[in-house]
Amino acid sequence: MITDAKAKANIAANVQRLMEMHGFTQAQLAEATGETQGAISKVLNGHHMPGAGFLARLAEALDYSTDKLLAKPPTEARRQSA
């Protein structure tokens, strides 16, 4: 079972990784999702669990699925299976 804290950490790590891959700044992701830069910052710092709508907009902007945003980041998943 995934805890809220772990889900927040997974989302934060995945969003950060995907932002870097796409070359997005927080301001650009905020504009793409219709959220504030402060809301993006809270997600990236693991201080906010985005609701379903926010999560869907993040996934769409980052060209990623919502279930994968909640999953262990790829590097963490590899580390734990080793």
C-alpha cells in the first residue's frame, strides 16, 4: 500500500524528471496546466498532493500517464529491484 507521503514523493520525482526531459520551467508547466507556479512548486517539494484534475493536467502537459506519475520513479524502481 502506498502512503500519501510516498505518493507525493513519487509525483515530485517524476514531475521533476519529466520537466527536465521536456525543458520546462515551473512557470512554463504552470501555464501549460492552468495552475500557479506556487502550486507547481508545492508539488515538486512534496508538500501538495494534486487532485485528480491537476494530476490529469500534469500528465497531459508532460505527455505521461497519471498512473505512471504516481509510480516509483524509474531510477528508484531499478534500485529496489537490484
